[in-house]
Amino acid sequence: MALLASNYSVEFVEPLEGEDSPIVCKKVYGLNLRLNTARSVNQYGAIENIAGDIEPVTLTLERGVGKGLKGLYAWFKQIREGNLDKKELLITLYNNAQKTDEPAVVWKIKRAFPVALHAPEWNIEENSIAVEKIELIAEDLEVEFP
């Protein structure tokens, strides 16, 4: 049975100072694994595709801007100043089909750090929540089905 995409949480394995845990995100996307490929000639002279290294995972978190949510900004500043502090995140999709809060799928984002912060768009004609985007790049992604 398919699970609702709205029943999830985002948290750092080691919580960021100045951030709620779990982080409340409006949207999460970019959980993609992709292998680089190359072409090779095998021992019989036939051309074949071979798998290479994994491409970096680019993850985007969207969340509402709020007073006191400064941990991601502090982490970004730390990276910008040359202190490459990579973190691990967990994104958990819960088993809503069983009416429980048991994890159904857990994405483990490995060795991630922020590469971009996007401030909210302001529009006087709309009455909507101010949403910021944080882009992370990670070296690996594991998927678990507990």
C-alpha cells in the first residue's frame, strides 16, 4: 500500500544548535541516487556501458521562516568560512496505512553540507507563509525499510 508523502520528518543525527528537532519542512526533494556511466569495449570487441561513481546527492529543504530558526544559517556561515562540517540527516516516512508512527522508510543522507540558501519571495498581493530554501549536497544516500 502506498504511503502519504505528507507524513514525514527531517532531523539531523546530531541536532544543530539553534534548530528545532525534527526540522519542520514544507517540502523536501532531491533524494535521488544516480550512477555515472562510461562506455567500454569488452574482450570480444563489443561496446558496453559500465557503472562508475555515484553522483553527489543534491537535497533541497523548504521551510517556513521563523524567529529563532538560526541553526542552518550558522552552519552555512561556518562552511563559508572554511570549516567544512559535514552532517548526517534522516528523512523518515511514517507508516500511516497502519495508523502508527512507526517508520516505513528512512533515507539516510551521508556527509552533507549546505551549498545554497534562498531567501523567501515577498509579494504584497499574496497572504502566504514566507518560505526559504536550503540546498545541501551529500556524498551518499542509503535507504532503509525498518
